[in-house]
Amino acid sequence: MCRLARDNLRHGLPPAGQFLKNHQMLQELQLAAQRWQQLPPTRRGIVIIALPVCCLLGTVGVLMWFSASIASYERWVHHTQRVKIEGRELLNLLINAKTGVQGYQLTRQPGFLGPYHSAVAELPLTLENLENLIRDNPTQLAHFQQLKSLVTNVLDILAKHVTLQLNPFSEDATQRYYVAQQLEQAEQAMDRAHAAIDAFLMEEERLLLERQQRSETLRRMNSFVIVVAVVVGLGSSGLAIYWFQQLHQELDRRGRRLEAACDRLARFTANASHELRAPIAAILSHAQVGLLLAQEAPEQCQLRLEKIATLAKFMGQLVNDLLFLARYEGASSPNFTTSFELVTLLEQIAQEWQETCTANHAFHLELASISAVVRGDRDLIKQAILNLLHNAHRYTPAGGTITLRLEVAERFAVIEVRDTGMGISATALPHIFDYFYRDERVRQRGIHGSGLGLAIVRQIVDLHRGRVAVASQEDQGSTFSISLPLASN
């Protein structure tokens, strides 16, 4: 086994386990297909309709989710851009305030304090707006609190410069030193605030890039989902159309079979009524005549009673045949579990036939030299063979020959009943297995029968998944053959 696996891998073939797995998957698919075909048409129709509808609803749901996600990330991108704008505005206002105070210190002109006063007036609102924008981000909110403290510190230092009116060009060395310290302190505070704002904006830039990337990823996924949805939609629609065509064909076949069954039932009822009406009328006629002759001519009355008995027996057999055909009409082939030997059955039939048959016919039995075991109902097979023998007996004149033969061909046991009788015309051959069908030549010769014997033979053979065939020529005899599948071990 290991060598086989190595050889398979060397030649690029999948291992044996993969073959078994593929085989199991194929069997599962076949079972699923069988279970699908066994479902009622109504349930299959519901599934066929629900398949594209579910695909459509699923696709709509997924696309709506993607659209909502993309819109959400777009709002976050817009929100981050607003935060960046407010952050830059904060930095610009702080720079304007510092620039205005520095111009005032150099020139001592109050007009240079305009940007400072504007910045001082706008900075609280800017800080408030910025804090509201980042309230949902705890990390940035913590950074903002530090940034706000630094900005407040810068504003306090700048306000002190404006209030104290410090002069960096004073002749007093102590004052100049103090002014230099204050300027250095302001510059450092400004640098710290500037660095904090830059770090804050860099974090917002990172968030903006991340959200833009996610938004772009969702857009690409949305496009991919649309393509997949189109493919799945087309596939599900094609599958639904295919299943619908199969269902339509199956319903059409069922409809045709139902129409054919109704036609057969109508013909069957009409023929049965006709076949029953004739003996009933004859029985009634003989009974009435017999009553009239009961006292005047007892011997003729006896003949009438015998005729009534014969007709009643014929009617009883006809009713039995009708009941048999009605019982098995349209029935599926059962799973026979009983097996029996055909050689033994044919020997028994031949013995009974020779004991009961009184016609002047030569009878031959030819049996196969090997065993022929079949599965089925032994009594039904016997009835089919006897029906063929009775037909051969009825349509073969005295002095003719009837042969019962058994041979084994491939996987079938073939039973033949051959006679040298009147044969069957070419126009009658396609119809001889129909209910109540009788050749016109038979009617002209006054040979009685119900026309149900061969129909019963065909029905019995169909129940056993076999085949029945006939070969015949007029005035040269007929050969009926029944092919039954041999029982497997």
C-alpha cells in the first residue's frame, strides 16, 4: 500500500484515499439526486421558486450591509478630515497669537495685537469644537487634554507679555534678563504646544489613512460581491430553469400517462361491459327457455341448465381476470425475495398439462441443461405459462404440436411456448397484448375467448422486470417467449 502511494505521488496521481473520498462524494451526490427526484412535485416547485428568491434576498442583504459599512467609513473619513481641519485651525490661531505679540513687543504698536486678540477670541470655540469631534476616541481625547493644557499655558504667557508690556531693549540689564527668560519660556511653551498639535494631527492622519484604506477595501469587496452575486444569480437561475424543465417534463409525462390510463380505463370499462353483457343476456335467455321447457321437455331443460353453468363459469373466469388486471394495473415492480428453479416449475406444469389436456395435440418439453433460478412469485409465473399454453391449445387444430421450451441466454432465462396453429396476422401482432383484443380471423372461426389472457401474461412479466415477445406467421404457428432475469448470487 505504501509503495502504491509513493508511485502515485511520483507520477502525479492522487493517493488511494483521495480516490475513495471522490467516490464517496459521487455516491452522496447520486443519493442526493435520488432523494430530490423522490420529493413531491409541489415541494420541488417550492424549492425551485425559493432558490433564486433566496439568492436575490441574500445578495440584497449583503449589498445593503456593504453599502451601510462603506457609508459608515465615509462618515468616519469626513469626520477625521474635520478633526484635521480644526487641528490646523488651532495651530494657525496659536501662531497668529504668538506673531501678534512678537510684533507688538518689537514695535510697541497696538495694531499688531489684532491677530492676538482674534486668536484669543476664536481659540475657545475651536478647542470646544475639537473636543466634541474627538469625544468618541478616548486615546485622542487624552492627548487633547494635554494639548489643551499646553495651549492654555502659551496663552497665559502671551497674555503676561501683553499685560506687563515687557521691553526687550530696556537699558536695565536685570529687566533685559527677565524679558529674555520670559521670551525663552514662551518659545519653549510654543514649541511644546506645536509638537503636541503635530502629534495629534499625525495620529488623525493615521486614522484617516486607515479608514480610507478600509473604505477602499470595502469598495473592492463590494465590487467582488456584485460579480459573485451576478454569477450566483445566473447559476441559480439556470439551475432553477433546469429543474423547472425537469419538473415540467415529469409532470407532462405523468399527465400523458394519466391520460393514457384514463383512455385505457374507458376502453377497459366499455369492453368489460360488452363482454359481461353478452353472457348475462345468454344466461337470462337460457334460463327463461329452461323455465318454459321444465315440464314439457325436461331433457332440453337439462341442456339449457348445462349451458347456463358453462356461461356462468366463463363469467366467473372473466371476472377473475378483470380483478387481476385491476389489482396490478400501474403497480410498480415489487422487490421479490423468493427464488425458485424454473426447470422444476416447467416439469410440474408439463405433467399437469398432459394430465388435464384432452385435445389431440403432440406436446414436447425441452429443458435447459443448466440451472435457471429466478426471483419472483412462482404462482404468477405459472399462471403466465399456463395462459400461453391455453392459447396454443385453443388456436392449434387437432394433430398440431405444442412445445414448451426453456433455455438460458446470458443473464436471462427464456421460456418459449411454440405451436403449429393458425398463427397471427401482421395487422394483429402489435395489438395482441391489449385488453379484450381478438383477431378478426378468430372471431370468424367462432373460437371463444375474453381477450385478456395475453394482457395478463404481459402484466405478470412486467411485474418481474422481464420481457414478453411473439413471432408468428399466418397458418404456420406462433412462438411466445418470456425472458426473466436470472437471480444473482
